[in-house]
Amino acid sequence: MKILVVDDSEHIRLRLSWQVGAIPGLEQVWVALTGIQAQKLLTRMKPALLVLEPQLSDGDPVHLIPLFKSTHADLKVAVLTDDATGHSRQRCLQAGADWFFDKSTEFTQLLDLIHQLSDASLLTQHSNATVPHGGSHE
């Protein structure tokens, strides 16, 4: 499973990439500082999960969520923000985010979600793998 983390906070990018990178089943963890970088990386790496901060230095990427999801059909979006107001939550979920997490109180829940998605990804990989058949010769 590939993950793209989009956040302009170096602390959050480093913390997430370090903690998430240790999860079994993850192929790659990429980071971006801006919505523009996110668009370029999404096209190139085709992640399964986008972890997005909706308040970036280059603007508000929430309006890009529908575009991201329409061009990457299997993409899941988890919003991770300090602005965990009801209005922000509603706006992000209406734009197409699959999950919404408060940085200060729900960081662990985001990591739990990534573990679950990674486990599901491993199961899918194993069930789709070709199993060699041991046959007998007659």
C-alpha cells in the first residue's frame, strides 16, 4: 500500500512518515508540502491513501478532493487537521473525504486506521497471489 501525506508542518510530516513507515505492508510513504505537489505526486505514485491537512500554505486543498477522487477511483482520503470544528469536518466530508481526524486528539486513531488498511491490503495481495499447485504425475 502506498500513502501520500500532505501537510506543511515538518513535524507532522516527519512524525507520520516515521510511524507509518514502520507498518508492515506499506510499500511507500511520500510527503508533500503543498496542494500542487500533492497533485503531481498523486499522478506519479497512485497511492491508496491520501492524508491531507486542509489548511496549507498555498491554499485550501479541500476543493481538490473531488478531483483527486475522480481521477484516482480507489483513492481514500483521511483529513488530519488542527481545525477540527464541526464546520471543517462537514466541509471535508462533503467534499469526499473518507475520514476526519483532529491532530491533537485523534492522531492514534489515524495510525490505527492505517494499520487496518495495511492489513486489508496484505490480505488482498495474498488472496490475489498465484498459488503454485502441487500435482501428482500419473
